[in-house]
Amino acid sequence: MKGKLICIVGGDGVGKTSVIEKVYEILTKKGLVVTKTREPGGVESAEKIRDIILNYNIDGITEALLFAGARRENVVNNIKPALKRGEIVLTDRYLHCSLVYQGIARGLGYEKVLEINRLAIEDCIPDLTIVLDMDTSKAIKRLSDRNDINRLDKETLEFKEKVRNGYLSLANKMSNIVVINSDKKLEDVVEDVMKKITPLI
């Protein structure tokens, strides 16, 4: 049986990583086999690319190509094998992040970034993508409380607004995407997310 690819996406500070940790815990307690991964990263080669993306000042096209390269490594060496084994794959970010960050917010163009990523993911299309959404100013406040701030976390309010609006736009454009308000208690957000995931599994 083919597994399921479930993506949790959204702007920085909306709670993606915390939600994924809780969802992973719930699913594994149900006896399901789950592979949890992240972007950029997930496998050693992609983690090395992650270091470049997050810590070096690179231009938008370089950023898009590096994200796609890291994604390709994770898809080929981690995500696809897990799906073939019938596992649920939970990923913190995926294709949609490149479409939003580089295609929309950096102005490279949706179609150009999509074309780059068609090579990266081939037929590895998500069964469900959940966009966690909250007011940009609140998300920035959350980021300010964290210690591990990277280059992308330091982007301007204007950039982050473009990211938020980009995700909401994608939700109207692409299939299998739902938007969930993450401006509430973590357990309530997780409950909303599980309501969307449960019918798939």
C-alpha cells in the first residue's frame, strides 16, 4: 500500500514544528509508522545545503535552486522510500514554500519556481497540505522569543506579509490544501490538524 505524504507549511513563527511534533506523537501512539522530516534537510546532504541557505547571503535564484536541490535529495533518499513502504510522511515545509518564498515573495515568478521543482519532486505530490496561518505581527513576536534565529527569520514585515498572502493564494489555486488558524492554544491547533489528517489514514 502506498503511504501518505502530509505537509505542514506556513510562514516563520506560525508553529509548524511544534504541531508536527504533536501530530507525530499522536499518530505513532495509534500504531502507525511515521517518517518525520523537514526542509531544507531530512538527509545528510540536504542538511548541508540547509546550512548554506540559512547562513549565507545568497540571491533569490540561488536560494530557489538550493531549496530544490535539498528537496530532491530528501525526496529520493527519504520521502519516496518511506511512501513505498506504506508509511505516513510528515514534512515540515515542502514544494509550496519555494513557490511562496522565492516565486512570490522574492518575485522570481510562480511558474519559474514551479518548473525548477518539477524536476526535484517528479511525481511525489502531497496527499494533503496544511497551511498554518496567523497574523504576521504575532508570528514575528513569536520569533523574537526564540534563540535560533536564522537569515530567513530576519526578513522584513513586508516580506513576511507577502509570504502569508502567498500561502493563502496557493490555498485557492492548488488542490489538497487547507488553511488552519494557528493563533490559538497548541492543543486546539493540533486538534484541527488531526481532523484533516484522520480521513486520509
